[in-house]
Amino acid sequence: MTIYREIDRKLLEHLTKVSRLDLTEEELGRFTGQLKVILEAFKRIDEVDTDGVKPSFHPSELKNVWRDDVVKPWDWDPLENAGHTEEKHFKGPKIT
């Protein structure tokens, strides 16, 4: 059984304080009403009889989507346009 607390201005002011939100008076009034509507929707969801219904964590079945690795030769030389190279590495200035 889920128990919901009534959403009122005092509760919303407390929530904004602990979450460090700075809401205007107009926002406090608007959000109080919106939160009441949301809370009522959750109350209606709780009234649905779910006895015997298996829980569903994903809307679709999860499958392994990995592909097999296939070795392919490189068609280009990544150092081809580099001005400073040494063997197969970039060469940078000496740090002193």
C-alpha cells in the first residue's frame, strides 16, 4: 500500500529549499497545482489490479547486439600527411 502526502504550498517550499531551487511566487503556485495532478495520476495507477502479472522491466526483449570482429587491412597510412614522424609514430618537440 502506497501512502501519498498531500501536496501543498508548505511542502513545495520545503522541497525547493532542500533542492536549492529559487522559484518565484508564480512558479510556486503553478507547480503546486501541477504536482497535485501528477500525484493523482499515480494514485489511479496504484488502484490497478496487478495480481498475477509478471513484472516487465523492458518493453522489448533484450538481445546481444554485438557483431563479430572482422580483421580488415588498412587502406591508408595515417601518418602520410604528418610532417614529423619517426618510424610508425608521430614525432613531437622535446620537452625540457
